[in-house]
Amino acid sequence: MHIETEIKFTLDADNAREIPSSRLVRKNTKRKKRGSRYRSTYYDTRQHLLRNSGVALRVREVGGKFEQTIKIPIKGSVGMLNFEEWTVPLASNQPDLSRFDPAVIARFNPRQRKINLLPLFTTDIDRTVIELEYRDTRIELALDQGRIVGHGKLARTTDIRELELELLSGSPVDMLDFALALNDEFEIHPEHRTKAQRGYALVRRSLRPRAVKAKHVLLDSRMTAGQAFHKIMADALQQLFHNERPTIEGMPAGIHQARVSIRRIRAALRAFKRVLPYDKRKAFNGEFRWIQHRLGPARDWHVFFSETLPRIRDSKPNAQVNLERLKKLALAERRRATREAVDVFKSRRYTRLLLQFQRWLLTLNPEQPPLDVPVTEFAIAVMKKSRRYLLTDTRPLSRMTTEEVHELRKRGKKARYATEFFCDLWTEDEVKDSVKPMEKLQDLLGEANDASVARLVLAGVPPRALHWSALALVQHWSDEQSRRCIKSGQVIWRQIHKTPPFWLESDS
């Protein structure tokens, strides 16, 4: 069994040619490059038994000989692809599961049922491998160029041009430093999908990249604050990684969920600020805020075009107002803002931020001061502070200005994220009376914000681009929507004030 730890990047043809001969690679080369042609066929059942168990099975042909490999993902360095890998030789190009240790097979077929394997897709790759020694760390640099071909009636194809850095021995921090140095010289973009995942997406439409929501964070009361921080950050980064491709493909839901993941990262940096180095925390928060703001216009125009405009039209079906010009303008602005969001995820700045952030997380020791405090004690202190901050303004929502309601919404997000991060340390019955009202208030204030954004996005439209009647209709709808949300939210706002915090019993 072999443990594999790697990071992957996509790159263009020019960089693929130039990287092997670059000064950075040449001065750290331990063993000269070698080229190989790999043809690997991936197998699974018709129901994808292996994929559903997190397993990839491939049969690879190298120089007329065959070998089969099973790869299973494991926990490892945050942000990297980590696998257990078993490889055994074969006499032909047909898989033979009996050649593997039964304990490995039992991990995805515990009842030892007969498995009918089918070829699903094939990768045909030209690989250039260079073994590097960077500081005291050995790294295998592999440049893969080729394609993945799906089997079956709808045989789709996708091209591959990737750079992989695999940790052979030493420190993953050194490998990230090498990747950062490489990013300074070349345009490389993070790729968090394996070839197997890309192949499965070819043969089943439902497995193509799509927006992914945040998962519930599972914490344990035996953790330290540092361990909880690592867990929360790992989950938030995974959500961000899953939404990279949907964002690059311009999917509105992908952009929205990417912003959510970045918001969660920033919320965690804020929640744990008492035990984190000030300079690093502020620097990373600033960079993630930059990305969040750059994605904001795309999100605003997506909501305006897809949700707000239809609701405006439905609210005044008999209004003698032509909204077609407004619709065309909104569509053009949505496309422009989406291109800007895509450019952010393709930028060298984004790649550098991810690598630096992963490196920083790896250097934090969760079992040493100040990160070694018990997580429950730490959580209570954080939630106390966030609740006080939320309830700073006790006035009814109707007496607040639009700007003050917006500020309350931001304070509510911070309090909600802090609560959601740690609520798993208590029972569901204990936390539901606190979490549910906060969720409802956020939803209502979010609708009120969307109504305000409808006015703001049109404020940036050039004069005379729209007829005054269309602008007046948007203004009228926005005012009505805001009043409705504020009225409904006031009941919940009062309930939040009256509901005692669920952690009081633990604190006494």
C-alpha cells in the first residue's frame, strides 16, 4: 500500500512546454525527466458501486505490460489530494479483484457479492516526470497531456493538460512553497478534481460539476479550539474547491456558493481571532474579502435578472410598462459581471492565495498554545461575544434606516455562522430555538437586501438607458418588498431578543 499526497494544476500548452526547462525546475532536479505513454481504463459496476464508496479502479498499460490500481481517498494535508493506493500486476488488460488483499475489497464490498465490472472511460496520457529535491523534500513533478474518452453510445471526450506535484518524502509545506515559486513564473490554476472524477462526469450527466452547498460541520467536544478551526476551514475550503469549476463555467449557483464558502472562511477567521496570529489573520481576511467583493456584482445581477425581474413583472401584471429594454440591459450586465467573476478564479492572485492559505493552515499546531484550549469553553466565549454584537441595536426594525438594517444583517450573519460552527457541541433540541429564528431573520433581511440591490444596480445604469416608467416600477416594488420583509422580520427580531442562549446551562 502506498500513500499518495499531491496537488494538481491545469495549464496552457505554452507553460506545459516551458516548465520542464525553467530555471526553477532545473536547479532543483534530482533525476532527469523521463517520458512515458499511459493508457488507463477505469472500471465500475453499472450502478457505480466503487464510485459510491469513494473508490477508483483502473487498469493501466505501460510498455505492453498491465497493472491494476485501487485508490481510496483519505484525510491528509488540507487542500491536497490524499489517497491510499494499491497496485498489482496483471496478465491481461482485464481487471481481477481477486489479486488484491481481501481486506481492501471488503472496504467497498463487505458482503463479498459478485461484482460485474464494466469499462467506463479511458485516459490516454503522455507523461513527463521529473524528480525534484526542494530543500529537504523530494517531489515528483509530472506533466500530463492527453485526453479522457468515455465508453458507450455517447462517447464524449475531454482534453487533459495537468501538472501534478506528488510528495515523495519530506514536508508538504516545502511542496507548497515550490508551487508558490512556480506560480510566480507561470500561469497555473488549481485543479481539485481527479482524472477519475472527470471521467465519471463524461459518462453520467448528473456527475458534471455543479454548485455545492456547505455541509454541516461535525465537531467533537474533546477537540481543542485549534482542531475545531482546522475542521471548519477544511470543510469551507472543500466547498470552495467544489464550486471553482461551476464558477468558471459561469453557473450562477456556483458563484453564489463560492461566495458562501469564502464568507464562511472569513467568519471562521473572525470567530477564532483570539487564538490566531493577528498579521496572518488580517492579511488572509483581506484577500478573501477582495475575492468576495469581486464576485458580488455577478451575484447581484444574477438575482436581479433571474429572480427580481420576474417578481416585479408578476407583482404588477397590468402595469403599462415595457420591461424588455430593462431585461436586455440586465442580461448584458449579468454576462459582463460573470466574466469578471470567472477571471478572478483564473487569476494568479487566486492561486497564490489558496497556496499561501493552505501553507499557513499546515503550520498551525492545534495542540499547542494558544490553540490548545478546550473547544466547548472557547465556543461559549465566541458565541457570547457574537450575540452581544448582534443585539447592539435593540430598536425595532421599522425604526432603522436601510443602512442600519443592512448592518444588522451583516451582524446577524456573523452571529449565525459562529453559532452554526459550534452548535454540534450541543444537542439538536438545545440549539434549534436559537438557530431557527436566526435563519428566518437572515432570509427575510436577505430578501430586503435583494430589493435594495435592485435600486442600487440600476443607479449605475447610464442616464436615458431606461425609460423613467421602468425605473419607477422597480423603485415602487423595492419599497413594497422592503416594508413587507421588515414587518415580518420584526416578529422574529423580538423573538431572538427574548430567547435565552442555549449555552447558558453549560456556562453555569
